[in-house]
Amino acid sequence: MKKKMLFLMSLAAPLLIAGTAFAQDAVGSNENDVSMAKAIGAALAIGLAAFGGSLGQGRAAAAALEGIARNPNASGKLFVPMILGLALIESLVIYALVIVFVKM
């Protein structure tokens, strides 16, 4: 019982105390809110772009390696399109990063 009470208090105390830390005047809060929303949006955008790009690169590399493993003579025909595809996927992630920096 004592451990449960200590656990609940350790969760509740920061919630009760943290409210005063975020108190601010109503004047000028709009600029901070807008910049905060931009930062959160930029972080989500680049995070999703990197996550999607890494999934695409992983699947492309896995498919190319599986094709090479099934037919080693086709490695020359699979290597160049795989590298080109990986470069295009990576360029989309870099494009998302550029857009994030331009919009900030």
C-alpha cells in the first residue's frame, strides 16, 4: 500500500507543480504559440519523411539482395537500378528537410 501511494504521489506531484511553470502573460503568447506549432510541425514532417524513406530503402535493398541471391548472374542488372532508386528515395527525404528549413 505504501509503494502504491508513493507511486501515485510521484506521478501527481509533477502535474500539480508544472502548471505554474508554464504560466505567462496573455500578451505576446500568439507569437510563441505560432513558432512552437511551426517547430512541432517541422519535427513531425522530417520525422515522417525519414521514417518513410528508411522503410523504402530497406525494402528496396532487401528485394535487390533477394533477387541477386536467387540469380547471381543478374547482379549487374539489379545493382544500378537499386542504387538509382535508393538515391531517389534519399533525395525525397532531403527535399523534405529543405522544405522544413524554408518554412521555418
